[in-house]
Amino acid sequence: MNKGWKSIVETRRVQELSLTDGLQLLIQAEEEERSIKRFERLRTSARFRYQASIEEIHFDAARGLNKDLITSLATCDYITKGESVLITGATGCGKSFIASALGHHACIHGKNVAYYNTQKLLM
């Protein structure tokens, strides 16, 4: 909050903010900072193999990915319903990348994620 307060003090001199507006900015800055820290904590604890995002997934016809399915998974409804997602395919087709992208997106939505490949999961 100290950073936000210093910023508001500087902004107040320039823009003559009211107390209410200044407090609103301070609260918004704190909320944003907490959200960023929570995301970073969730992302770090998930231990993803790749730093991936849904937007980086290539939907080439050769890969056989269903864009509508990935888009529906991006809503994270399967997590709230307690459903699982099983990603299968040949070696090197991007299964880990897709899993990392879905997990990363879940972290953005504030969900706890643990990334395991099959070998680690079975151990």
C-alpha cells in the first residue's frame, strides 16, 4: 500500500484528487497487487513444465485439436464440476504444452493447480 500511497500523493499534487478518489485508487492498486501476487504464488506452486497460455496454442488441422473444446475448457467449468481432463496423443504433439496452458489459465482464475506428467503421477 505504501507504493500506492506515494503514487497517489504525487498524483494528488498534479490532478487535485478528492479524498474519496484517492482512497478508491489506493484500494484498487492494493487489490491488483494482491491478485498479481496470488497468481504468481499459484503459478510457482503448480510447477508447470512450460510457461504457456491458451492464446499460444496452434490449432493446425494436422494436430487435430478442437478449438471449441479448448475454448470451453478455458472457462474452468470442469474444475468447479470436479471433472478431469485427459490429454492423449503421440510423443511430441504438444500434450504437456496444452496441459500447461490450461493450468496457467486456471491459475489466472485463482484455482490451485498441480502439474504432473504420467510418470511423476504414478510414482
